[in-house]
Amino acid sequence: MADGAEQEDRTEEPTERKLEEAIKRGDVAKSGEINTLFVLGGFTLALLTTSAQVSTSLVFNLRGFLMNAHLVPSDAGGLYAVGRHALWAGVAAVFLPLAFVVFGALAGGSIQHRPLWTFQPLKPQFSRVSPMAGFKRMFGREAIIQFVKGLIKIAIVGAVASNVLWNERDRLEGLARMEASALLPAVLALSMKLLAGVLAIYAFLALGDAVYQRFSWMKRQRMSKTEIKDEWKQQEGNPEIKARLRQIRTARLKKRMMNAVPTATVVVTNPTHYAVALRYEKGMAAPVCVAKGLDSLALRIRAVATQHGVAVVENPPLARALHATVQIDDEIPVEHYKAVAEVIGYVLRLRRRAS
């Protein structure tokens, strides 16, 4: 009941991160029928291309052994040599067909998912030895689906094979009367026809199973809204923490600006909505912005400047332009050199008159 309720809560499509983590664990969408199809195809291809070579090799070795059987020593060494020769002859004969089958098995897995190395499935899990979990695996919904699918597959493939053999029933009766030299080609032709029919129908079965396995895998990876929210927090950070960090950074920036206002040469205002404090000393390439702010912060900058005797000049267009284009501790843009130079020159002249 708990598992069912949890599954019902997972109504959201999985994220890319969720799918990547599942793949890293070895949980991928794969169809055993696709692998079987490729193995069967590799066997068919091997039978089609190497059957003559294999039969020739086996006949040659068997004929040589029978013709020279009287020369084989009957002691243990002789029997060991004969056995080893027969073993290597058999390995050499079936190596190429076996390579086709192995390649088919590897290709069947490769087209479904990229190569993956993981030891996650080998880790001990309590669910594998739990009687209740084993009962669910044996009699659960997925087990029933696999059982029904197996019955359908056997029925369809059996029907196709029976139909092919029934159409060749006259030839089957004549196989017993054929000579050995003609028997192998006849059996090969019949086998290829049987395998072609089975492969054709099995391709549709494998394609349908691949689609089902993909759908089942995506359904198994679905997430609840809480899981998506938690994942977003892990990736993007907790919004509350991020807001608190922004508040701390803003507070530190304001404090640093207020400490820098007394060092400013002039504060350009709008007169109450904008305030930009500029500092210029002899030898500097251009004035530097040491503080800026809007509304209440602009009023604070103006108040601190007045308190420390920093000149406050009202120039609304220049204040708005500087606030929009210059950052703290940066030099003013070139396009504002002339206007700022006039303001700073005016302030310096006032200072000289006052002195």
C-alpha cells in the first residue's frame, strides 16, 4: 500500500539529472528481446556465411582421423594427443560462428544504451533476500506481464515455425533418403527459411518490447513534486538561504559605500531619487564611483556627504546617467568625462574661493 501510494504521488516527468543518476546506477531501459533478436541474427548470418567452411573443416579432420586410426597409439600419450587435436579442430571450426553470435549480443546492448561500467547492481541489497520482495517479484504486476508476454511470444514464434515446416513437409520426408553429400545443403536451406521466418516475426516482437521497456523505465523514474523541488534546491540552492545571502551582501555593500562617501569629491544628485558619489584626485586617469543609490539610500548618501563637508551638486540628467552606467569602484565612462569634469571643476573652484 505504501509503495502504491508513493508511486501515485510520482506524477511528474523525470528530470535530466534523475535519468543520468539512474543510468549511473545501471538502471537503464533495455529489452532482452532486442538482445535475443541480434543473437539470433548473428547465428543466422554465421550459418549463412560459415557453414560450408565449418563443415569442410570438420569433414577434413574427421576423415583424416578415420583413415589413420590404426596409426594412433593406444597409450595415454596418444589418446591425449588425439583429444587435444580434436579439441583445437572443434574450436577452430566454431570460432568464427561464435564470434558472430558474440558480436550480435554486444550490438544488441550497444544500440539500446551507451557502454556503461558500474558495480551498483553487485552491491548487496536487503530486498534481494527479503521473502516479501521475492514474492512481489514472482507474483507482482511486472512478473505477470512478463509471463503473459512469454506465452504470446512462444505462441507467435511457434506458429510461424510450424507454418514454415508444414509447407516443407514433403521435403522433410525426403531427407531420410538423401545421400550424405546432398543432405547438408538441404538442411541448410530449410534452416535458413525457418530462421528467416522467425527473425521477421521476432523483429516486430522485439520492437514492441523495446517500446514497452522504455515506457516502463520512464514511468519508474517519475518524480513527485517534492522530489523535483528538493532537486531544484540542491542545484540552485535554497531560495531562503540565497535571499539571506543577498541581504548580507547588500548590507555589506551599503556599509562600505557609506564609509567611502566622506572620501568623495562630489555627490551628484537628482535631487532626492538618485545620488552618485565620485572621487577624483590628482594623477587619476578618471573619477571613480565610490557610492550610488536610489531613493532612501540616495538620501543617506547625501546626508553623510553633507555631514562630512562633501560638495553636493544637483544635476538630474548626469545623476541618472551615471547611476545607470557606472559600477562601484569603477571609473566613469568616457562619454561622461566632459560633464563630470565641469562638475568637479566647479567644486574645486568653490573650494579655492572658500579657502
